[in-house]
Amino acid sequence: MALIQVKVIEGVFTAPQKRDMIERLTDVMAEIEGEQMRASIVCVVEDVKSGEWGVGGKTLTADDVKALARG
């Protein structure tokens, strides 16, 4: 049995992207734990409000993350 918790900044990922995360992370855990454990793998994607996430003492917003992704 596994619980996978993923926290992301609100407004960065779409609902389809979050579903993809859940599916793929579950696939990885099923590979590790064994396929028979798939039904007991729980994956939660939680949104953290933009501006309430900090790295290196500085807050990050959804716009900051999107700018980083663009390079």
C-alpha cells in the first residue's frame, strides 16, 4: 500500500496534466510494488495557492513557474 502526495502551485497544471501525473506515478509504484498492489495505491495532487510557495526564501507564483518552464 502506498500514498503518493504531490504538491503543485495552483494554476500551473491543467486537470488533464494532473490526471496524467496520477496515472504515471501509480504506474511507477505498481512496477515497484507489484501489479497486484495497484488497487491500493493512492495518489493525491494538491494545489498550493500561488504566492504561498517559497524557494530559497523567495515566494513563487504560478507566473514565475510558467516563466521558468518557458526558459
